[in-house]
Amino acid sequence: MIRNLHIYPSAFKNESRILREARSILSLGLANQILIAATWEKGLPESEQITDNIVVNRKKSVFNRFPKGGICDILRYLAFMVQVILRYSGKRKPQIVNSHSLSVLFAGVIFKILYGSRLIYDAHELETERSGVHGYRQKLAKILERSLIRRCDKIIVVCDKIAEWYLQAYPFLKGKITVIRNVPDTITAESIPDANLKREFAVPENHLLFVYQGGFFRGRGIETMLSVFEKNTDKHLVFIGYGPYQNMISEYERRCKNIHVKAAVPPAQLIAYTRTADCGISLIENVSLSYYYSLPNKVFEYAMSGVPLIVSDFPEMSNFVNTYKIGWAVNPDIESLGKLLSDLDRSALEAVKPNFARVYREINWQIEEKKLLEAYNFDSPTSEVNKQVSNVI
């Protein structure tokens, strides 16, 4: 029995990347059981059986009653780390541990020291260069990562530029880094017969509909999009998601007939809704190096939905859109987006549609998941894990 523990330092809701990985790890025979350790949040069960071999355990402690911020957050974090280490000890010890953030990499190292677990640093972004991490916090993060990353057997990152950064920062990681992009699994996408954003928001036939999906957070270009679409009344924009900017978007929705908000839908349903739009937008702002190098999952979701894209003119996003000729890369500011939007019409959008045939051939999760064979090959001929990988290959 090979147990693969995934440590995720947040409440596990619709974390589609981890679930995609988990299902693929099982189907490839790289592990027999997936255990997901997450934090608890009101309204969520402490234990959740996703499938026969995938279980989520959300850790609840007395510190959950305390207010957010300051010392309370530290106490909750420490309690979570201790609970995870104690829960998966002894007979339940994992043979493989995936730490899905720098904040929980220390726990992964503890499992490696105590039980000889194989450790994968499964970074969802450029961890020490994230938005909001600066000053003494960033210095501490860099010190922590440099000391812990040496203990990792493998590193998984989400795009080439981030892989290059890690290799430049830590040359000793050569041969340990695998790039697995956030490509959706179209096989699990649900068909929703009634999904039609244009009908739902009564968009006139001669108007274009643009869609933004994801978190309503700082650095996502939301203020820029609102300002631009407010002035382009023949072009509609639907925001699908949730977050701190919800009230701001709702205020624009009350004032502007062409701006709409839709509550977040399960990941498996996103493609069904997105494909009824005319164009998708991912306007990430350069608020951190992690954002600048990002290649968000929404970019792939738009592409797999067959809708042209507008993305920020940053290395990974622009390269993807320009390589496949399926959209436009612009500076994420009001002037640049406004000019592009005024020039875009239905014929321009239709002109790039034939190029999606190549996307469907070359971009899918079934291609990405095969890279897990590389990430889980620990080059230890005597290990049970490596025997499993060899059998699959």
C-alpha cells in the first residue's frame, strides 16, 4: 500500500488542480491511496470521501474560534501542522508527501526525517515572490525555502518561467523540477444543457459577451475591466466567481446594463458556461514576480472552451496566446484594454476560431498527467515507489 499525502494549508473546496493530480496518480499506479490534509472551515465536513481512494481530512482546533489575524493565525497554523504530523504517523504514515505551499513544506520535511517519506514540493506559484509577500516576510520566506528545498526529492511547478527561476535560484535542483501546467481535464467536464450566459443575462444578439472567471481579488485587473466596459456599452462582461471585490463589481452591475455577476460554479461546469461567451479575459497585473510569470488555469479553460482570449502581455500568457494565435496580449491598463476593445468585433473573433483545432490536439490534461511519471520517479531502484513507476512505464 503506497499512501500519498497532500498537505494543503487552506480549506479544501474546489481545488481542481489537486483533484486532477490525485485521480491521475491513482490511475497511473503511482500510489494506492490519496490523503488530503486541509484546514477546517465552518460549513465543511471534517472528513470527506471524494472517491474510494481519495479522502479529505480537514483539521479543526480550538483556535478556530479565535478571530483572524496576528497571533491567532500563528496558533491556528501551528495547531494544523501538529495535527497533520500526528494524524499520519505510525501505521498511517505516507510513503510520499506533496507539500502544496511553502508554508507546509516544513511538515513535509518532518515526514521525510521521521519516516523516510519521499517529498515533493508541489508549488502552485512562485512561492517567495507572491503578491503581498515583501519586506521581512519575504526575507524569512527565502531563508526558509532555501533551507527546506534541499530536502525535497522533486519539485512540481506550473510553468516554464517559474521552473527557470527556481533553477537559477537553486542550481542544485537540476533534474528535480517537473513542469505540470494547470490544464483542465475535459473528460470530467459536465454538459449543462441550460448553460447559456447570453440568455441568462439577456445580451442582445448584436452585442459581444466577454467573460472573466476566477477570484475577485487585487491584481486581477478587475478595476481596469470595470472602467473600460463601463464605456463600451455594446460589449458585455460577466464576472464568474467570488472574492473581496464582490461589492465593487455589484455596484457597477447596478449602474451598467452591460456588466453582470454570476456566482461561482463547480470547476466541472465552467467550460459549459464559458463556451457560450464570445471572448475570455485574464488581465493579471504586475503586482509580483509570481503574477508576472503566471500561466493561470483560466487561460487554459478559455482555450479549451474554444473562446478567443485577451491576456496580459506577460511572458507565459502572451507566449501561449501568440503561439496558438487564439487571441490578444495587451498591457493590463485602461488605455491598452480600451483601445483593443474598441477595435474588436465579431469578425475579428471569428477569424481566430480555426486555430483552436491545434489547441484541442496539443493541450489537454491527458498529456500533462504523463509528466507525473517523471515527478514520481525518485531514481531509487530499491524503493517500492520506483518499482510502481517502472511498472507503469
